[in-house]
Amino acid sequence: MNGKLTIFTKILLDFLYYTGIIVTAIVPLIISFYGNYNTYFAQNTFQLSILFIFSGIFAVLIIYELRKIFKTVLADDCFIRQNVTSLNKMGTYSFFIALCTSCRLFLYLTPAVIIVILVFVIAGLFSKVLSRVFDKAVTYKLENDLTI
């Protein structure tokens, strides 16, 4: 699996992972800077920093799990229990992002906040369901591997 799409995806995941770590680490600086242009951010710098840091951590963890899954795809061995665990964790992390974002509803209600919450709830549900599908596929694969 060494096509252009595969290489692009690998580079993109690596880029998102490392830049996600950096951006999450400097969230307070970003919010403080943006507070010069938006009074909502200036008034709620601490609260928004906490919410965005936690959301950023969970987003980086999702990308970390995606990178682990992608390694198994590159190795042409994607139906393994490790991927079931990764998909399950990604679902949990998505729900935590939705929960963190829900806390913003107490600070300021915008349509974008509601959309982000819905997207991460759907992503969480999708990941949880997909982990069950992968679990069945792994079980079938292991049974098939034992068959002569």
C-alpha cells in the first residue's frame, strides 16, 4: 500500500499530530491574542483556555489512535484487536470533546458550538459502532486462521 494517497495520508496525520500538540500547548496565548479583537474571548480567557486545552488533548489522542490504525493498514494487517481498542478509545475521546464543547453553551451560545457538539457525538457513535464491526471481523479472521 504505497500509493500517493497513502503517503499523503501518512504525512497529513503526522503533521496534524505534531501541530496539534503545539497548538494545544499554546492555547492560552492564542486566546489571549484573539481577546484583543473579540471581547467575548477577552472576558472568558481562562474558561475558554481550559475548555480548548482539554478538547485539544482529546483531539490529539484521536489522531494518535488514527496513526496507530494507519500503521496496521500500511502493514496490511488491520483486522487486529489493537484497532478495535483504538476505535473504541476514539469514540470515547469524541464524546469527551462533545462534553467539553457543551460547557461552552454556558458561556456563549452559537450555532457553531451546537454543530461541533453534534459532529463529535456522531463521530463518537460511529467509532463505537465501527469498533464492534471490527471486533466481529477480528473474531472471524482468527477463526478462519485456525481453519485448515
